[in-house]
Amino acid sequence: PKAADYELDVRAVLETAIEIYCAILLMENPFPTSSQEVDWAKKAWTLAAHHHNTKLAHDGGILKLITARSTHIRGQFKSRARPIVATTFGFETSANKGVQTRNRLLVSELKQDSAFIFRVRGSSVDEHSGLYTNPAIQQIINEVLFKNKSDDAVKWGKYYNPFPRVAFALVLTAIECAIDEWALGSCELISFKEDDYSGVFNSHLASLDEFSKAAGKLDLLKKLLEQVYSTG
């Protein structure tokens, strides 16, 4: 089915339901199981219908159109990450062996202790500074969710403010996937699939939770996520 197959009033609710569904994914889990996808699609439809003051019912086709956004939203983060990662970290496209060797070394350096999440990289993990504030992170978030005043994160502040830690972990995962593409020295496209990257995502999410716990009452993670939203 396509959105155009439905009446205008249904399409209006569907558009809102898709926006809410994406927000749920980015608050809960961007690599959902098929049963989570269906549950969250139904929840998004109910909230969207309420938003439009209507009691329109969904059908199987509508749920398929909503759940199709899971792959789409992950793909958006990954496609935006690719050029930003190349520019931010200085990867170069070249047939020159020396340049390719430098790219491979850069991949190792960035992935060692997740050095890419820091604003400034030192010669060891103890010398890195600016945890979780590498400019690539905010740039990707802005490109996907804050491009203009009608973008999802601006329109749905109740879901995105403070910025969801799950979405933040997804951005880190997309950056890591974009770095992995340079592992052989030149950029080879890698699919951002659940099988390959849900484990990486869970690892980044666990690190964010550890960071939050270690900061205790300072609540540094919450402050960071509030800052991400206000900068967006």
C-alpha cells in the first residue's frame, strides 16, 4: 500500500502517526522486534488520531506503512553520518597507498576506546577531552531532526526535549558504522543492519548509562541531552 491510496483525512493521521512512531523508536529502541514494531505502530496511530480529534481506525496496510519507517529512520542517520564523518575526522578518498594506510590507521585510532566520541583526542584515553561532544554528533542530529522549524524534533518537543538517550546512542552507532566503512583504506559502503549494529548500539547505550550513573546527582547526561536539544 501507499499513503496516496487513502483518503485525505486518513493520510493526515497517517503522517502524524509516522512522526510519532519515529519518536517512539528514538525513545525506546531503533532496532525493534517485529512485535514491538506492530505495538508501537498501533500506539502511534491512537495518539495521532487523538491529536487530530478523530476516531479513525487503522488497517493492516496502514500499520505496514508506519512500521516501514524503522529502516528508514536508521538509514537517515547513517546517510547523514557518512559525509560528516569523512569531513570531521579527515578521511581522504585516494588510490594512493600511503593515503589508504593513513585512513586504516585513523579507523583504528578512532575506534580505540571509542575515541571518536570526544571533542579533542589525546594520545591515550586519559588525555581525551570533551566526552560526548565531538561536533559530528550534533551535526548529524541537526541534519536529521532539526533542519527547519517544521522538522520532527521541533514539532514534537514533548518527545525530543531533552534529547532521547536512545537516539543519542543511535547517532554514535551511525558514526561508528561510517568509520567502519574506511577500515580497508577506501570507503566501502556498509549496510546499517540490525544483525551487525544492534550490539554496537547496546554497547553505546550501556556506556551512556554508566556515564549517567558515575556522575550521580550532577546528572551530567541529562544536562548534555538538554544542551543537544537547545542547540538543535
